[in-house]
Amino acid sequence: MTKPSLSNRFFKFWRVKPETEVDDEIAAHIELQTQRFIASGKSEADARALALSRFGNTNEVRAECTDIRQRLETKVRRTEYFAELSQDLHFAFRSLRKSRVFTVVALLTIAIGVGANTAIFSVIDAVLLRSSPYANAERSMVLFNSYEQEGLNKTPLSAPELFDFRDGFQSMDAIAAIRPTPATTIGNGADPEQLTAYAVTPNLFDVLGVSAARGRTFRADEGALNGALFVILSDALWKRRFGADTSIVGKTITINAQQRQVVGVMPPGIRFPDDPIGYASGPADIWIPWTYEESRTANRGNQNLIAIGRLKAGASASAVTRDIADISRHFKADFPERYAGQRANNWHIQALSLHDETVGAIRPVLLLFGGAVGFVLLIACVNVANLLIARGATRKREMAVRLALGAGRSRLLRQLLTESLVLSICGGILGVVLAWVGVKLITILNPTSIPRVGLASVNWTVLIFSLGLSLVTGLLIGLFPALQQSRTGLAGALSDGSRGASDGRGRKHLRGVLVVAEVAMALVLLNGAGLLGRSFAALQRVDTGFSAHNVMTMYTSVPRSRYDSSGKIARFYSQLDERLAATPGVVVASGVYPLPMVNDGWSGSFDIEGVPKSVTEQPHAEFAVAMPAYFTAMGIKVVEGRDFIGDDNLAHPHVAIVDEELARKHWPHESAIGKRVNALEKEGEFATIVGVVRHVRATRPENDGGPQIYMSYLQHPQGMLYPVVRSTLSPVAMMNFMRSAVKSVDENIPVSKLQSMEAITASALSRQRFNMLMIATLAIVALILASVGLYGVMSSLVTQRSREIGIRMALGGQPNDVRWLVVRESLWICVIGLIVGTGATLATSHALKSMLFGIAVTDPVTYTSIAALLFAVSCVAAYGPARRATRVAPLVALRD
């Protein structure tokens, strides 16, 4: 006999097999007709043949009758099923209303588990799963130079490299480039405003596959040097700055003191790069066309272009790999000093998909969060399952009576599962509300470290996920309790405990196993939180090399159209420096570019006077330009020599200051003072080293960085600067003075990023802080749930053993001995859970490795401390029921 399929067995109430009675009825009808023909004088053979002929096609009749019978039976069965389901639902709601404490606890537990998972899924959906607004996103790749040295694994391209890539990548039909453009301001009759702008090749939007919502994108002939000036606006800027003016296309606006014609407005949500790509870290307000043709033959070391290539239709990854190999071979042959040998720090080309570049770094973190909230949900399920098992002990007589009165086990099982599903769906609805709040909190706590997090919302996809999760939760929490209760027999119900409710040995062991699982999962989360907490504490203790206390800073840039010479730029910032220094309460004022901890990295190779260039070794350093007294303002110790002074300007020979690391590396047994370096790779333009300072962690506290060279800003004006002011004033007062100082020098220069250096340093740790807070919050929830679960099991155990405890007390048992008897059982459960949880932590600890700083994933201090904490919590959770057990009077316990 063929075994029915799983789907047929699972949905059997939707289908009814054809009844064999149809064949019997057909046979009876034919037999009756045959007998009539025999009675009229025909032979038996002739009578049967005539009866069959009159009846017609037997198979067709059988099929028609079977179909009618099946439809009728199916209709009846469905009606019966929905009637039974309605009864089950009414009974479930009535039963839950009677047990209000149980219902409230279970609903809150499920809501926490489902809500946490829904909130994290909404972030995962926005960051990892949601499709890109760019039509060609799946065919787009980001191209980088990559070096072995730390911090240089994703280095932008120079203009000559860009054009070589365009010629060499046969697997791509187009390559575009973008570059943040500094000193971009907008006037238009209102207060000047600092915008995030990008100079882009005209084909950028064609490569990405996006069109303008109004107007058009750039044409291929736009962006040439000395050509017409155009601009495209983002939808956000168009609405905010221009009031969504529908006639904006064709108008001219003032940008960097230049008139540019608006040719288009992009659709909402298009602000490429919407997420950080390399050093392009902010969503665009405007895009300016630039061909970079004038830089085709420029210095290959001026690497400031981020390249985005579009794969040809049908191009494979192997084709890209072949192109990279061919280009690399040509580069190393034509420019060995830059691309070959140790001098090039094992240079190679890196090509990443646009999706991987924008969200690849955050994917492991989100998956870790997903695993953590999964643990929380499992702990919640275990807790509710334990509650259902404990509740089932009080319903054993009810179940036994139902079975004795003829209820089938499958019918009873369905009723119990209906109760758990009602509980889980109601908890899931409450969980969606908690998820909505959670998404808002995640957005507030994490404004920058997770890309696209602002797009997270409780949408239809998330709601469907939450519904599915609630159904799965209902099955998880209800299956084992339902299976146990539906097996109850009348004799078993009477013999398992003659007085009161009793769990029985099987239920007791199952609940113990479930609590062990709770403790183990809670320990995994607590260990993760402990490791991240200790890592964050280690980061906060890192000596960054500067003092952020009482230092305020801001970002300013000047338009090149008005400040068109180095002298003009230097004069503007010298005047600003003087105004700031003259402010009452200011100790010292200066400026630098780039500012430490703002992720505006600037590095490159340099030459040392008297040291011939070598193919095997290329000196490399991080660069910065600083105003006079910068090291005093930032609290950076001058180890040898002096700080920059006002005479370090264009009228005097170039000077430089290096850090201890560079001095120790290149002049280990002598002073670096008086040595000369060329940090800009301009022929013959050497600067004399006049000072050696402490090393500064310039990018992030966890990144030590490389050697550093500082040049005088007055000799190398960059058009942008971060003024820094050390004062005794309050931050609010200093902000007002700094704004006024800029306006007094040039009222058309905007101020942005006005904040304290302490806030900037704290922001550099935002991702680590967010990771720690998320895991710590989930770990605390897990600890509470595990504690509640353990308390519930021990409380139930005490209730079930009240007669035994009463007998022990009546026979002279001491209260301390009885309390220890109860606590000991709890501690055994805890110890087993700790052993299992420690093993699980060690097995999964590699997921945390990339998120830790200054601490090993197997840190014994963390593991021991967390185990001791959980052990102590378990003791507290067990002591309450144990203490209550000794307060029961022996006579009362024996009578109950």
C-alpha cells in the first residue's frame, strides 16, 4: 500500500477520498436492472448486457458520482473543521482570561522575543535585503588601489590610473569617477551653507542607471576645464533650500562664488554616494560635472578619485580577474617604482561590488545581532513552554476526562496548539509595537555607523516576517507541552499525584533541560556583552596622543573663485586665527587639516634628502597641514624642536614637523631636526624638519596608523581648514564666538561641523559603543528571562514537593537543610547550563573577533566574571522558593 505524502497527511481535512460506496451503488443499480430484464424473459447474459448498455459508460458515471460525493464530503468536513476551530478559539480565549497572571507573563515574554527579532529584521531588511534604487547596482563595481600597509587597503585612484582603467578593463563598458569637492557653499540671497558636493564624471548617472526626476543628467561634453558651469541638485536640497521650486531647472545659483546652471534634480532617495564609499562619507547635496582630462598626465601619487565601473552584460567575475591581471602587469612594467616590489607595499587592484562596498563591512555585525535576538527568542520560547508545562500539570485531570469521554488525541492536540498559537499571535502583535519603538531607538542611537539604517521601518515585509515568526513561536512553545498533555490517561492522572497537581518525572526532567538551555544561551549573550564591554573600555583608555578637553573645532572652506591664490587663502585663515585668539577666554587658537578622528585621511609617499629612491622600499606617511601653535592647542607634546610659528609662511623656506614614529624609523640613532623631506613629491621642494612630536592616532582610536608628517598651512594652503580653539569658555559660548569670528572676516564663508573635540572623539567610537549597547541590552533581557525561568521551575518544584517537605519538617528536618535541598537542585541546573554555555561561547566566539580591541575572545577574566554573575543570580532566583518552602506548616502541607 502506498504511503500518503506528507502534504496529503497534513492537509487531509481539506480533501476527502472518494468513497467505495459509489462502486457499490453502481453495481447495485446494474444488478437491479439485470433482474428486471430476466423477469421479462431474457437470459441472464442478455439481461446483463442490456443493463450495461442502458446504464452507459460506467467509468464516466463513477467519476462524476465520485466528484459529487467528494465535494459534498469536503464541504461537510470543512464546515466541521471551522466549527471546531471556532470552538477551540473561544475556549482558548476563555482559558487565557481565567489565567490572567500566566497570560500577561507569557504575552510579555513572547512580545520581547518577537519584538527584538522584528526590530533587528527591519534593519537587516533595509541594509542587506532591500533592492538598490540604482538600476545597474548589481552590475556596478568599485575599483581601488590596495596596499599591504594598514589603512591603505582601499586607496582611491589618480586621474592617470582612471584613464588607464578605462582603456584596460575590457569586461566593463563604462567607468565613472567621483571625488568630494571642498569649499562648496551656496549663497542665493540667504545665509551661506556648507554642502556635501561631489565632482563627478558626466557619465556617473548613466553608469548607475538612474535618471533625473526633473531636467536631465550631465551630457558627455560637460565638465571640461573652462567650459560652461552646471550642477545637479539632490531632491532633499531642492526641497529644503529652494522650497521645491518647480521652475528650478534652467536657473542659475551661486556655488563657490560662481554662477552654475541647474540642469536637473534627482529623485527622492538618490544622493550617491548614499552610503560611505572609501573617503566619500556623506550623502550628496549637489553634483558638479568634471572630466579630469586636465589631470590625465598628472602625478600618479595624487590618488583622490573613487571609480565605479559597470560590467558588460554577461561579463563574468573571471573576466574581471583577467583584466586586473593584465592591467597590473602593464603598470608594474611601465611604472616599477610605484607598483612593483616592496616599495609599492605589495600593490594590487581591488574590485568590489557596489553592494559589498557599502554594506559588506556591517553584514557580520547585523548577522551577529540577528543571532543574538534569535537566542533571546529561544529563551522566551523556553520560558513560555515551561509555563505551559507547569500549567499543564494543573490540567491533567481535565485532559484525562476529555480523553475518557471520547476525544481523540489529535483533536486534543489541536486544541492545545490553538491555545499556544493564540498566545503567540497576540504576543506577536504586542511585539510589533515594541519593534516599532526599537527601530526608532536604533535610528537614534546609531545615526552613522550602520549605512541605510534610516530606511528601517516596520513595513509590510517586516509585518509578514513578524506574523511568520509568531506562528513558528506558537509551535515551538506549544508542541512539547501539547504532546505531553495529550498523552495523559485517566489512570495516569490519578496515579501521578494523588493530592494536588503534579508534574511527574517526565515533565520535571523536560523542564530542567529547558532551563539548562536558557542558562546556556543567556551565558553566550552575557559573555559576548562582557567581551565587547571590556573591549570598549580598552578603547576609551587608549592614548590618542592629543588632549580633547576644552577644545572646540569647526570646518570651514573658501571658494577658489574668490580665494584664487595661496596668499589669499593664507591671509584669510591668519586673520581668522587672530580673531579667535583675541576672544576673551581663549587660551590658544590654531587650525589643521585633516582633523584627527574625522576620517579625512591623507597619506602618501615622500622622499628623504640624500637618500636615493629605492625599488625595494618606499617611505610612506600620513600628511597634515597645521597653523602656528597647533600642537599647543591640541595638547600634543613637542618632544624635540618647536611648534609652527607665524614666520613659517610663503616668504620663508619650507618647514615640517614629524612624529616620533617617523623619526625613530628613519633616523634611529640621531636627531631628525635639520633633516629635509619632500612630502608633496614636487621636484626639489624639500622641507626642513624643525620639530618632533608625539604620535597621534589620526583616524580611529583602535587604529595606530602610520608615521606622520605635518607641514605649515601658511606654506601649503589647502582651501579648507578645521580651526581648533582651546578655551576656558563653555561650549555654547565658544560656538557663538567662533561663528562671529568667521563672519567678521568674510560673511560669505559658512561654518559647519561646529562641535567639541571630546564629542568628535566619542563619535569615533560610536560603532563600538552601539555594538556593546545592543548586545548588552539583549544579554540583560536574556539574564532576566533565564532568572524568571529558573525561579518558575523552582517555585513549581516546591509546590509539587510540599507534602514531602512537610513530612521532612514534621520528622524534625531543619529549615536550612530543606532550603539547601531546594537550592542545590537549582544550582545543579545552573552548573550544567554554565558548562554547556561556555562550550557554546568558545564555539561561536570567532564571530566577535573582528569587533574586539585589546582583548582575546577567550578572555578568562570575562568568562569567569560572567559565570560567577549568572551563578549568583541563580542562587537568588532559587532562594525565594526555598525560603517559602520552609514557611509551610507541616500539617497544612500534609492536608493539601
